[in-house]
Amino acid sequence: MAPSRLQVIALIALMLCVGGLSATQAPAAPEARAAPPELVSELRPVVDHARQRFEARDAAGVLAHVSEQYRSGGLTKADVRQQLLAMFSLYEVLRARVRIDNVQVADGVVWVYTSGEVTGRLPLAGWMTVLTWQNEPEVARREEAGWRLFGFQN
């Protein structure tokens, strides 16, 4: 699993979360500028809510933070759903830590950079690190339902 997708779920989850399962690199945000503090403040509770839904093993709750048009590193929303369900079936308990490192705006596109870790408890094996990521980007956009992960559409 490559970090970028779990971040989706975990970035969503994890915001907007659990990110990365693709080896594809995210494109760099062109001529980005720091997002206004109000925007960052608006995104923090969204990321935390997605993280809470992930830990509650609520796939629908996590996926509510992912756009129907999500495309990133070859993954779609349906792929993210399958990854979530696989994790939920494998681990008895999942915990996630997600930190927003930076939010940039480039050409009207909101890039959210997160770092985090997902740990899980396996029957008989105990707790283990499932995924870690550092400063991984995802594109988020405001839709009717609120902020959702949109991906970098590659």
C-alpha cells in the first residue's frame, strides 16, 4: 500500500484519509499560496470527523467525505471502498492519527497535506502499524455535501 490513498481514507481519514495504495506520485501544486487560516480551520473538523468514522469502522461515514468523482493514482471511490472493507475485515480494531501539515491553494484548487499513522489489532498477533505517511497531498473541494476528497484526477 502506498501512503497516498490511506491518507484519503484516513484524510478523509482520514480527511480526508486513509490514503495511499498507489505508487503514482501526486503532481506538485503549481504556484501555490498558503490557504487562509479560516479555510484551514474549516478543514480540521472534517478531517477529524472522517478519522472518527474510520475508527468506528463506518465505511459509509468515511466515504461520505469522498467525492463521487474521486480519482487519484488510478484509484476511484469504489476502490477506496474496497480497501476500507478489506481493512475492516482484517483488523479487529483500527486507530488513526492524522495531522494537517499544510493547506495550499493553487489555481483555485485546495491541496491538503497530511501526515499520520494507522495502527490495527490482528487476532493473535496484536497491535501493528498498518500505514504511515508524511506530508502527503490530496485535493479537496467543496461540494453540496461539504468538503470532500477529490483526488488529483490522474
